[in-house]
Amino acid sequence: MYDIIIVGAGPAGLTAAIYGVRANKKVLVLESKSYGGQIVNAYRIDNYPGMPHISGFEFATALYNQAKELGVEVKFETVIKIDKDKNVETTKNKYQAKAIILATGSENKTLNVENENKYIGKGISYCATCDGNFYRNKVVAVVGGGNTALEDALYLSNLAEKVYLIHRRDTFRGEEMAVDELRSKENVELVLNSNVVKLNGDSLIESIDVEDSEKNIRNIELNGLFIAVGRAPKNDIFSEVVKLDEKGYFESSDGIHTNVEGIYVAGDARKKELRQLATAIGDGANSATMAIKEMKN
């Protein structure tokens, strides 16, 4: 039995855990993969107040170590089921809590192009900071228009001979400062109003076909393709207990509570306008504080 079980060891989940143990609660964090969530792949964090130019890995590691030093228990187990009585089942064990905080984050979206799975790890990557070093002095492309795509392109521009940034629109969703920096780099080419429609190569990816808004096809030879077209929630296993919206995000009237008493949400997994590090941290603090308050009541 735990006071609070948190599903997910990203910034929201670890922040909730820190608030929980500091309130003298017995806290367990369950994580299926590794700590840090999406932010661990960020080459550089420039928009988190008070901590400029820190890498995502450094930030996530510091947060994880802080939680562990305070006494948070973290187990790397995959949650497969929860119920309204706050029972939690993983592939290894069964647990019970007085409160559950769902901070499950999100996962990479794909291009849905034929043979995409074939080339994963063979030229296709979803993490520039993880795999970028393999493409030093080579030709790569990044697909996407948000902050992740811009950050990936900036990171790769310092390693690769040439970087193509491919986006389906003529404007970017990401921060203008990053766009301006990319435009100033001689080895970066913006390919706008375009979509990747075909992947070419034998055992490794060798080129891509890109279609513009006028249906013209351009073949781009490259060594690596980095896909950063957004993320989607992974909440399906909770759908029989907790209400989800049409896109699969947790529904919450106030950004904290679900439709089930004692089950709370935090971070990118919930329905909200802005999915950033700062909002994930705030979500974690709010959800834990509310859980603790209502536990007392």
C-alpha cells in the first residue's frame, strides 16, 4: 500500500513525487522505459525560467536524482491496469494506493509512409540528440514544424554537412528565435509546403521523395531522416476507468481531477493548450498538492 502511486517518470511525474514525499507521503513512481520523458531528448532548453542552456538530459537527471535522494521509490515496470479502487497492476506486481496520479506523457507520431518501420534504426530516428552523432559530416533531414523539429535541426546543423528541414506548411509552430537562427545557417535548407511521400533504399535509407503543394516531386539524397511531427498520448489502457477525449488525452475539468475520485492527471497526457516543460512541472505540483489535500479530508 502506498499513499500515492504515480504512473510516469517524466517532469510532471517526478515533480509530483517530490511534492508527495516532502509532505511525508509514501510515494511510488512506475515507469515503463526510462526517467525523463520527452524532455530527456532535448538538445538544449532555453525557455525554462532560471535555467538557460541546460540540456534535457541534464535537467531530467537532476530531477530524477533529486526525487531519489528525497526518498521517492521508482520502479521500472509497465502498468497494464488500474481500477476505481486505486489498484494498480504491472507486468510484474500488484499495488494499491490512496491516490493515483497519471503522468504518462506521450509518444512519437510517425509519418505513416510505406516502409517507415523498415528503416527505423537504419536511417530513421525520432531522437536527434540520441542518434545525431552517427551522422557527423553527413546529409540529414528533419521533418516537422514545432519546437522539437527546430531544436533537432539546430543540433544537427552543428554535426552534419547538410540539414534539410521539411515542413508541410510555410510557417512554423515553433519559436521564431529558433527559426531565425536556422535561416542564418549556411548548411540548413528549409523545404516548406512539402511532405515526405516515399522512402528509398535497400538495407539503409538512401533518399526520400518530397512532394510540394503543387504536386511536384523532389528526390533528396541523404543518410539520415529525423522525424519530429509531434507526439500522441498513450492512455488507451486506462480508457475503461478514466474518461479520455477524442484524441486520447485525459479529460479534466480543472487540469487536475479525472472523472474518478482519487485519480489525478498531470503533464502532456492530459487535455490542455500548452505542452511545455514549465506546464508539466506546474501540473505535477498541482496534482500532488490536491491529492495530499483531499487525502487528508
